Amino acid sequence: MGCAAGTLAIPLAKRVKKIFAMDISGTMLNLLQERCSKLNINNILTIQGAWEDDWDALGVGEHDVVIASRSLITENFESALAKLNKAARKRVYVTTIVGDGPHDRHIYRALGRELNPGPDYIYLCNLLYRMGIRANVNFITHEEQNSYESPEDAFAILSSKIEVITTEEADTLRSFLKNHLVCHEERWMMSYPRKICWAILWWDKEET
Ligand SMILES: C[S@@+](CC[C@H](N)C(=O)[O-])C[C@H]1O[C@@H](n2cnc3c(N)ncnc32)[C@H](O)[C@@H]1O
């Protein structure tokens, strides 16, 4: 669920019989289909759908393993988790943020903006507990690896990601990048190290 252009669906396709890949974005699903054609992958069925949709009406059905990785983007987490649980025969995996997730607090602070990344994994753990599901939790931590072709490329990507709107904000972001971007092997990256942590929540159907 929330497969995007197949970050997980493509590598998993070789290891399973069939994948049912759902996303709200038709653009992402078209990209996934293009990648499947190029790679000669024939076992991924795509369907356009959202958390908010009626999954029975969409024909989502049941699947051995259900995965929602970094895609639980909804106003109603409880309903989304219940839908994942219902769609799974054996196991559910949900990957979600810990703390700030991938968002860079330094940039928000420089812009004088409040960073509100939304509820993190512990909220989902508690919701699941209330639903009678004791989820296992694992963490993946990595150093930020984003690098850019040039300072202008960094500005274009970051200003669109954090939706920089005023000229003042654009100037502040440019001067922040001037102070913090360093060039390493012809790529540009932030001078400060940043650890990003993801939580993987998972549970087996028979244990819940
Ligand atoms: C950050 S990507 C995650 C992609 C991939 N699963 C991964 O882990 O790399 C989030 C995906 O969730 C999808 N998404 C956002 N809101 C959604 C919604 N309400 N219903 C279904 N999918 C949604 C987006 O279109 C996007 O493809």
C-alpha cells in the first residue's frame, strides 16, 4: 500500500508469486508499470486507491503479506491500520517515522518555521495496542545520504520539498545552503551529519 514507483515492489517481485501494488497516485503507478516493462516483470498488478477508499469496493481482497512502507499518510490512522490488518492473511509490516523522520530540523529553524512531522511510530504502537494488536518494533538508522549536483540543484529540491513560498524564505534558504553545503567528490551535501531513524512495526495475524 503506497507502493509509489515500486521501491519495494520491484525488488520483491523476484521473490514472490504475485504482488498487488496500490497507490493514490496514477503518475507513480504509471512509472511502476514502465519499470516493470523495462525489467520484464509480469507479476505486479497495480491498482489506484487511497486509504480513504472502500477497499472492498476496490477489490483489494486478501494477501499473505501486507506492506505499507512510509506511506501511512492519512487523517484516520486507526481505519488505515484496520484495513491493512483485514487485508493480511499472515503478516503486516508498517514502516514509519521516528521523531523528525527524514525532515531536517536545521532548515526549518533557519526559516523560522515550526516542523510538525506528525505522529511517529509510538502513536501507531499505541493505536495498535488499543486494537488488540501487540506489534513488534525494529529500527533502521542511517546517516543522511542525500547529495546534490550543485547548490542550485539542492535549492530546487529542498525548496520544493519544504514548500518555500516567499522571496524572503528563498533568500534565507539560499544563504543557509551557502553556509552548510560542502562539495565532496563532485557532489554537494550538508556539512553536518544527520541520523535518520525509521521504525518497522510488524505483527502476525495468528498472534493477534
Ligand atoms: C514516501 S512514498 C513511499 C514509497 C515506498 N513505499 C517506499 O517506502 O519508498 C509515499 C507514497 O504514499 C502515497 N500516498 C500518499 N497519500 C496516500 C493516500 N491517501 N492513499 C494512498 N497512498 C498515498 C504517495 O502517492 C507515495 O507514492
